Amino acid sequence: MNNDAADGTPSRENLHGGGWRVAVLALALLLTASPAVTHADAPLNYFLHAAGPAATPTMRLGWALAALVTVVALIVVVLLIGAIARRRSSTERDERHVHAEGGGMHWVWIGTAISSVALFAALAYVLFTLESVASPGREPTLIITVTAQDWWWKIDYAGEPAVTTANEIHIPVGEPVKIELKSADVIHAFWVPLLAGKTQTIPGVVNEQWIQADRAGVYRGQCTQFCGAQHAHMAFEVIAEPRAQFDAWYASQAKPYAPVGAAADVRAGAELFKERCAGCHTVRGTDANGAQAPDLTHLNARRLIAAGTLSNTEQNQLDWIQHAQRIKPDSLMPSIALSATDAAALTAYLRTLQ
């Protein structure tokens, strides 16, 4: 039977029923989302799942607290419905009932006792969880320093030789990794939902965190402390891979720039990069040693550019160079005007940064 009004306007019953159906469907999709999906393009609502021992305890705590507040809300709703539905025959009867039961205060004491026990239990669970994720069960096999900047992430590996990259953290699967967190400007927050909780990066302070991935995959990370105009475009990726793959990646990243051929357009692009970009960017093995922007020595080995804003394609690289202020307004990367010849030469040079 159609309960809509004659003019086609949905009735209140249909609106309420539709709203409930949408809410139930959304909740079902959220709860049944596969925890095995670890690709970086997956939404950040995967904090409902965990893929490592630093995230599992906090995930369970979140579910436990959600269950607690749900039970409390249901109890309150039931009591309110009972109070509204209850009918008394007369004021005199109500007064006798109140006096006979001591004004109903025993229910207040019972409620207070139950609430106190639940709150203290929740507090104990929170403290236990904090202790369990404070440090890994064994010594970290890797130490990485992550420096947050407006609006990107500098990644420094304390290996031998040292490696510097940007917005992309590679780690070996199944091994704890220590993260030292710094900030070059304002307060940011480092968060990889599937691997660990949030930790702030504060100027002048070194905070520590550890992560571990139980399975290979690409895990999306994000700054979660509002830090300015492009806070929403300050993402990064954690790529977990088998130890052999990680070692091969590390060895390739440790190498300086190796020119490929001596084509005229590549040489012209290198000179253009030196003139226009080397003041901010570094390409190890060349005269470009800027420290204000990402190290581009192995630019094309990364999946994304502009701190997760764009896929790392040849066209997007050029678009980012020419229209940075359109893509990320107020970022420190300026939009650089290039002629067609200069654009082709710079693109040819960037292709060699493997």
C-alpha cells in the first residue's frame, strides 16, 4: 500500500522507514567490510579492523567501548519508555507508592553502583590497552624518522647507508618498526588506521610509535591534526613487503642518481631542473641539494605524488609542476610556467629519476 501523499510527497511513515533502511544498510556494509582489504585506496574507515599487533588492542578497545555505550543507551531508552507508558490511577496512590519505596532512591543507588563499576572497568581496560601498545614484544628491526611538514612527510631510514624518501614508508612484513616523529613547523598527527593509533608530531619534541604489518599490502596513512589549508591533502602510504623485497627496495633507494643516456632533451631538462627546482629539491649524485621539499632521486619508484594527492604518472608530474597552486592552494610548491619545449625537456629528465 502506498502511504505517500496525493501530491507525491512521501509520508512521515515512509520517510522514517526509508531512513531506518538506509541506516541499517550502511551499518551492515561498514561492519562486513573485509579486513583483508589493505590497499591504500580503501577508505580510512578501516580503523574498524586491524592488520598488526600495534592496532589490534586499540581496535578491540574501540569495539568494547562502542558495545558499552550501546548497552547504556538501550537501558536508558527502555527506562524512558517504561516511565512514559506507566499510568497511575490517582495522585494519592502515587504519593503512597513514593513514600512506601523511599522516594525511589534505591533505584538511584543501584544505577549509580552499576555505572561506577562499568566506568572503572572501562578505565582499567583503557590503561591495560595503553600498556599493551606502548612497546613491541621484541626489539624493532628498523628505525625510521618521520618529519611532518606543511603538507608532506619526510622519511629518513637510519640504515647503512641512510636513505631518504617522501610520503612513502616501506617496511618488512612481520617485523616491528620504530617510528620517531618530528615536526618542522606546526603540530601534525601521524595515523595509519590498520597498523597503529594516532601520535602527534610536535615542534621541538621527538615522539615515538611502533608499527608492524602482519601481511603484505599498501596501507593508507593520514595527518589527523588540523594543520592548515592543505591538511586534508597530507597523506602517506606504508608499503609492507617480504624481507627480500624490502631489502631490494632499500638497496635501490640507497643508490645515487644514475643518468640514463645523454639525450639532448634530458640534458636540457637537467639544466632546467637545476635552475628552477634545485633550490628546494634534492637529487642525490647531482648539484641539486635543496632541503625544503621531497627528495626526488627515485621519484618514479613511488606510487603517488603531492603527499597522496595524485597518482605518479608522467602527465600528473607535469600538471603538478605547472599547476601546484591550483591542486594544493597555499602549499610551498609554486606553480611554474613552462613553455612547450621546456615542459618536454623537464619531463624527459624526470623520467630518468628511477
